Amino acid sequence: MKARIFGIITIVAFIVGSGSVQGNAEEAEQWIWPTEGILTDLFGTRHAKHYGIDIAAPIGTNVETVADGKVTKSYPSSTYGNVVFIKQNNGYEAVYAHLHKRLVKQGDTVRKGQIIGEVGSTGRSSGSHLHFEVHKGNWNEHKTNAVDPLPLLDEEKLYAYLRGGVTREVFQSVYGETTNDGKVKTTVQKGDTLSNIAEKYGVSVSTLQAWNNLNETTIYAGEKLIVRQ
């Protein structure tokens, strides 16, 4: 148990303190978590095609707005299921998906902490959870404005949400592994390319090649690469 808690503290500290994660401290202090539950998936998994975080919770659990704003969409989607989009006063647009019930409609003004729906498993969902996305500016179908929600949410609650959820290994596959000398490494997954790893960590392909003594751009699953130093 002590090892598990130590691992949680280590990865939480890395998330909130690392320059590899988007967001800033001022915003993180202002946002609350959208529901109570267990964090089961992260931004950037599934070959960088998962554009939000997943919080598992029983059907009917309250879903609350993380910040003040206005409802831009509230409808049943074939993919998101029952979904609510909220354009926040701070410029971000948040998406609350797979809801059991939607309790607000388009045009409604909402306040931080207001209940806007209930956790469900509608749309493309394999179990009861909230899929939560954050987009800097406006949402678009290609999700080019999507950012990692974790650094924007109350970090104190992250400790509790991790227990029984995402493992240390999954965290490291997304955020990298910090070595004793302060470098950050990631393990190459099947389907990864040097180009998409470079884009994910905000560095150039040539920089990755230099840091890892690579003469070519070919990489292999299981290989560890330095992605920040």
C-alpha cells in the first residue's frame, strides 16, 4: 500500500509540475472536478486519439460544471451519447459526454458546481462513466483545440480519484517516466512514429534523434526514448 501511495504522489507531482502538460496554475486553482469517481483513462491514450479523461461512477451520479459559462449544445449524439457542451467564461469549451440524463438546455447560463446531468453509459460507451473534454477556444470535429484537462482541475482530489483506477504504467505511457537525472522517457507503443511522439511532447524530430542518438527515424515498440531533458 505504501508503494502504491508513493507512486500516486510521484505521478501527480509530475503531472502538475511538468512543462510537458498544458494548462497553468491560475486556471487549475479555479476549476472543480465534474463528478465524483475513479479516473480510468487519460488524455492522449489510444494512439493519441483519446481527447479527454474518463471518470467511472455509478449511473445517476451528479455531473457538475467545472466553471461558469453558457450551454452551447445539449443533445443525444450517436457517439457522445447524451452530451452537454459548455462555453466557459474563461474561453474554454468543456464537453460532458455519455450522460444518463441532461438537465440543461442550449442557451442556459450555468454556474460552477451546478448540476447539469447524471453519469451514464449512452452513445459509444462500454460502462458507466463521464467522458470529459476541454478545448481551448471552441470545440471542432477534428478536436484540434483539445487540451489535457488534468492540470486544470483541483490537484488535491486527483490523489483520491487515482486509487483503484489508472495505473502508474498507464500514466507513464502518457506523460513519460522521470529518471534520476531529471530526464523524461517514454516507451514506444505499437503504431507510434517518431513524428507523432515529437508532436505529443512539443519537440522536433531532429531533437529526439539527437537526444537518443538515432541516425534514422525508425523506432520499435518497447524502445525507451528521451522526450524531455
